[in-house]
Amino acid sequence: MKVGVPKETAEGERRVALVPDVVRKLAAKELEVIVEAGAGAEAKLLDNAYGDAGATVGGDVWSADVIVKVGAPSEEEIAKVGSSSVLIGFLGPLTRPQTTSALASAGATAFAMEAIPRISRAQSMDALSSQSNVAGYKSVLLATEHLGRFLPMMMTAAGTIPPAKVLVLGAGVAGLQAIATARRLGGQVTGYDVRAAVAEQVQSLGATFLELEAGKGAEGEGGYARELTDEEKAAQQQELTDKIATFDVVITTALVPGRPAPRLVSAEAVEGMKPGSVIVDLAGEAGGNCELTQPGQVVVEHDVTIVSPLNIASSMPEHASSLYARNVQAVLELIVDDEGALHLDFDDEIVAGACIVRDGEIVHEAARKTVEEAG
């Protein structure tokens, strides 16, 4: 079976779908990997490293049996996908109906990495979690860069500097990594999530769990939080507004799949923060958790710096690519047989759950609904 690795073309995308170490492991399983020249350059992974790992550098990657990408393909790229090809990548089944429709029109079979079921057997394929780890880590570095003060307590001959107070909203993978990173840097960290069950995880990292009355018991399906009612949102926001004023850094990570990000930090909350405070909003691509967020920009409102990076994992392309490639490797190993031939078993929960388009038909229910709603 041939696996093609094209160079990512989306603006700002620096990751690559496979790295040389993973190519070497796939080659050992009799898979032939074709890598577009320069595909790994932005992640400091050069062509000769791919060649040494057993890949063919150059050639038509789009003619491969399976094409693996990071970001969703452009219209031009979809036109290159053959009806007999399988495409794997972050395809945005709940946010990019035009991509889903175009893939169906091309007659392709496509698997979305973000649609992989969150079950124990699929943990090694969970690319959302691997990239969220990168985002959570980098969010703290961005916060310290813009804060203009120390994060840890500093005891000097000139006196003692108290530690910065950090609040992380959302205790999923990104939030927990942000908590752990802020703790390692010496911050006084508090975590919050509407899912009270994660309090123990927050506390296990040495942070304090912020308990609010509003929104208690908001656990949803698949390990995500459910969307709060309007009454719960209003009560929660007022409680958070009062608490946020006491923190130097607020990092927001709250997302609801396929829906706009919940607004947790109001304009009133921003106005109440101390001058020089920082908000890092990781939900910018879904509209942002902060009312004053401008996705993709750094703005200052009421003397508070609000940072909302887009595609933040791509800012650490080497390790982000390495983690993603291992997720892709696990998927590839699932869909090939012992002889290295493509074998799609749609009776398998993971294969069926991740497939959004099969032989030109939209088979993922939520993706189909998104396309229908988009008209």
C-alpha cells in the first residue's frame, strides 16, 4: 500500500502529517511512503531525513492509496483525490460543510481525525488530545510573554515578589496541560470546569479547583461539557466575573464540538481585572471564550492584553508533527492487514466512527446534518 504525504498549503500551517521516525516504522510494515519534497521543511524535517527513513521523496503523492494530511484539503487538492483514494486528516466535519460536500462529489473515502471515537482502544489515535497538549503548553508561554512580570515567587535581596495568580477555564486536555505548565513555572494556579468530576484531576496537578454553583453537573457525552442553558450561563458568568478580577492571568480552553465557544469572560470581567493582566483565549477559532476576543489577534482592552492565537499547535511544528504522526500511524495500522494491504473494516467502531465520506456518500450523521444546514 502506498501512503502519500503532501506539503500542507493552508496559510500558517507548519506541521506535516508524518515524520521520519514514523515513516521508518511504516516501511518496516511493508508500506511505501511517498513524501512531497519540502513537506517537512517548516517543522525542520528535511527531505534527506525522509529518504534515510525509507520514504520516496518527490513523485505524485496524490496517486497514493492513502493520503495523509494535517489540515483540510483545498478545492485544488480535493480535485487531485481519486475516487479510489482514502484521505485522512483534520477535515472539520462539523465546521467545514463545503469540504465534506466537495469530498463527496469527488467520490472519495475520507476519515476525519477529529471524528475518531473517544474510547480506550482509540487513545493512540486521538489527535485532538495530542494537539491540545501542545496548545495548553504554549498558552502559558504566551501568557508569560505578555504578562510583563514574574510567574513564580521570587525571593531577592531587594524583596520578595509574590507569584502570579493563574486561572485556567476548562479542564480538558489543553486546560490540564496549561495548569501543569503554569505550576511548573511557579504560578499560583486555579482550574475551573463545569464538570465537577474533573476537580480531582485539577487538584492532582497541585492546583486549586474553583467551585461555582452555576452550571454544576454539566457533563455531556464523549468527555465534553454539554452546552449550558441561558440561565446557567448568566449565573455562571456573574460568578466568574467576580472571581476573575483576582487573577493576573486567565487562560480559556472551553469548547463545545460543532458549536460556538461558550462566552465565559465578559467585557465587565475584563474591565475588572488589574491593569497589565493577560487573557489567552484558546477558543478563538470557535469565536472565543472572552467577549472582547478578536480571533488571531493580540488586543489591549481596559489595560488587559487579550491574546487569541489560531492554530496554536502549528507554532510548535516539530513536536506537534511528531505527536500527530504517531496518531496517524495508529490509524494506518488499523486499516491495513498483516500483508500491508488496505483493509477497511466498517464493522469496526473506530473505522465507522471516523469515516465522514465513503465512496462519495456522506456517511457521518453529524457531518451530513452540517452540510444540510449549510444549504
